Amino acid sequence: MAESDLSLLLLCVFFPIFLLVFIKLIVRPRPVNIPIKSRHVFITGGSRGIGLALARQAAAEGARVTVLARNLEKLEEAKASIRLSTGIDVGIVSADVRDFDAVKKAVESAGPIDVLVCNQGVYASGEIENLEVKEIKGMIDVNLIGSFNVVKAVLPGMKNRIDRKPVSIAFMSSQSGQVDYDLLLAFLVNI
């Protein structure tokens, strides 16, 4: 009787642990390194900051780069900056990510896209109770709706690729949203 109790105990304790370890080993994500040389990288919000740095790095690694932003003058400056630092010309397209038709036209003019980086973003700083609703709506329109618009414009071309090379979509963010979330929680708790 004691042997069967011990066997049952061992089965109940060690089998689930073994099963969890086994599952973790067979399904753990493995990083995939896909070189971007000769691939088309499309970066929104690429006229300055992180987007410009990403565009410069992608161009230096041999990617064909297109940068999208609203301000054509800043785009021209970014293009000149990348050319100066890498010797490579990048494509630029001006569009407001809040306008789906403008984004779609920009994507179509850029050609097939292998890597999309949704990097556009704005931030309305301050306490929520002091922000205007239009500021919050503007932030949501650019950061969230803008990402949907860009993905919606790019995704059909990615899905219908004849060459079946891997494609990627990346979303950039900042910790500003986390700060706002903490402010919102603090505000709600104090009501």
C-alpha cells in the first residue's frame, strides 16, 4: 500500500514538473536573424530621433530605406543627413499617418515593403486633468490610429508577395504611455 501511495505522490508531483519543463523546451521562442541587406525598410516618423537613427542604420546595412513623416522639409534634412553619414540615398514620402488615403498613396509610391517600422508618435505631457481633450485625441490619432492606418496600407502587399521572403512589422513605443497610465491610476484613485 505504501509503495502505491509513494508512486502516486511521485507521479502527481514530478510528472507535471517534467511536463512543464518539456513544453518550455519545445515551444520556447527562438530568435530569428533576418538580414536586411537588399530588403525594403519603410520607417514612419523617420525624419528625426529614433526613426532617423533606424533609417541611418538600415541604410548602412544595405537596406533600401523609405522614410515617412509629415514635414517635407524635415524629411529632406533627414535624407541629406543619411546621405552624408552613409553615402546612401533613401526615399522620402510625406504623409500624415492620421489620413489613411495619404498613407496608402505613400505606401504605393514606395513599392513593395519587406520591413515596416511604425515609429511615429506624439506625446501630450501634463496631468490628465489639465490636458485638453483635443490633445489626448490627437495623441491617440497619431500613435494608435496612425499605426492601424500604416499597417492596413502595407499588409496587403506583404501578404501577396510572390517571392515569399519573410516580412516584418515592428511597433516602437516609449515609456511615456506608462507614465500616463500611472498618472491616470493616481487620478482615478484620488477621485
